[in-house]
Amino acid sequence: MTVMLSEEQREFGAAVREFCRREVGTREQRDKLTDCGREGHSLELNRRIAELGWAAINVPEEYGGAGGNHVDLCVLLEELHRGLAPVPWHGTTLITAGIYTKFASEELKRTVLGRLAEGAALAIAMSEPEAGSDVAALTCRAERTADGWVINGQKTWITNAHQADSILLVARTARGEKKHHGLTMFHVPADTPGLTIKGIDTLGGTEVNDLYFADCVLPADSVVGEVGQGWAQLMPGLATERLILAAQMLGTAERAFDDVLAFVSERTQFGTRVGSYQAIKHRIADLATEIECTRLLVYSVAHRADAGDDPQGLARASSMAKLKATEVAKSTALEGMQMMGGYGYSTEFDMAQHVRAALGATIYGGTNEIQRDIIGNSFGLR
């Protein structure tokens, strides 16, 4: 993983790789951190990452972060996922942190980002039962009172809310000419009275949650950014979100490839190593080529983001990266399962976990169908 990286970034990647080998290199270590996989995200491991100064990689130094750029962020997330570190939703935390960094008050920045630097998790609540891909259709309501706000409504599919210190809520404060007008962001501590968090069982376990707000009272200073400007504040951050998801799935694709390559290199059938059969060699060759293309795309987008590329160009490129990385992770994991046969299907091996992770990634963060729409629209095909 030397593509488009400085010497310092290569050394950082090697350090993260060694951390994963030492801390979570065996199934036993990972099971201990996750209650045998029943809890997908380990706050304990997150705190260890924080002790090394990596948890707030993209947060400015004045708020306790490392002050890293988009390339640093991708290096961290790629290696954590390649190393199977059970902190899959740290990406969500970093996505949320980026919004606080840009728009929150100084007091909120120091509180929220400071806790992040110590290993806390964050969540962001946008989706609703009738507002998934069409986020602007959300109806969760925030009404102004004499000394603050009252929230009523439901959010769904909210990643890691059950472990988060706080939740960044996108709610409707007014109706405008267009449905994306009148949205506002709020800082909601997870223990706020009137907020109920209920897990949703998924193929990957307890990853996402329903959030119910019933006369949930927030102080006036809980607004993040400006009232009514939630959509404008949210849009620039979506490019970073897609880049983060792309880096994570690049790591997943690499790990799935590593695992299947090791298997076919050792497995013998009919007196011959499975990997020596042409059908398998060609599959391996195709997967390796696709992963290399994905790596080049992901880091190209990261460099463009650091260079301050124009927003429209970056939006298209980040959607391409998310689309490509998640599809390659999915195909690598499914091909890996097929090449490993029954062992790939068995939970004794990690390939089944790779499949679950890759399938989910094509849905969350904007489905891949939505990414294709964004890319197509960018060429004037509306």
C-alpha cells in the first residue's frame, strides 16, 4: 500500500497494520472484544486507538485531534478494516466529527471532539421510515420554545446510536418552497430524556437502531450551525462520507483477497493445489486487478479532497469511489466464498463476515443505485 503516499503516511499505515496484528490478529482476540461477535463495535479497542492519537485523525489539533488530512484518514480506515479491527463504525464517528468541526460552536467542539479524541463514539441521525434515500423528505420535527427546542418524531437505521456519546440529529424546523429547506442540525446527548434507542437486528448483528423522540427537550445552544441551513451544511460532508466508506471497503476487499489467496495457495484437491488451476488463477488475477484499480481511485479522490477540488467534481469522484469500492468488496467476498467452497460458507472462517460487511456497504451511506444517479446527473442526464 504505497500508492500516492508520503513516507510518513506509509509508516503510519505500517503502524496501524502492526497494531491490528498485535491487538486483533486472532479470532480469539476479536471474540473477547466483541462478546463473540454479538457486539460488532468495540469501545474498548476504540479507546486503545485513542491512546495512540488515531481516534480523532481528522480533527484539528486544538480540539485534541491529530490534524490529519483525507489521505491520512483513508490510510487509517483501510488498514483497520484490512486488519479486521472490530471498530467498523469508527467511520461514522469520523463523518459526524467533520460536521461538528465545520459548524458547531466552540463550546460544542471542545466538548464533543475532545471526547472523540478520548475514544468516544458519535452517531448521525438522518434517515426515517419514509425518508431513506430521499433524506430531504424527513418529518422529524423540532419546535422552538421560549428557552430551547422540543423534538418529536422517529429516525431509523441509525448506525451505532446505542454506543454513541451523542447523536447529531437532522430535524425539520420549518417548511419551505423545496422539501430540503427548513432543516436544522442538533446536538443530542444520548441520555437526553425523551429519547429512546432500540436496536434493529440485521444480518451483521446489532449495527443500527430506531430512535424515538417524544417531547425531547433541547437547550437553545444545541443547534449545530445555523437554523434552517441543515441541508446546505450536510451536502459538503457527503463527499467525505463516501470517501470514508470507500476506504473502509477497500480494506475489506483487500482482507477478503488475502484470505482467499492464502486458502487456495494451501488447499489441495485431486493431488494439486487449488490455486494452480487456471480457473482459480484467473479469478485471483481479476480480483487483484480490480482491487488495484479501486486503491488508485480511492487515494486519487483523497488527494483531490486535500487539494480543495471543486465541490461538483469531488461529489462525482467520491460517488465513483464509494460505488467502485463497495462493488469490488462485494465481488471479492462472494468470489472468495465460492473459491473456498464450504469453508467459505462456514463461520469458522472470516469470509462469511466479509460477505456480510460488503453487502451492507452497498446499501448504507447512499445506496449504489443512488451513487449511479449522482454520477449520471453530474453529466447532465437529468
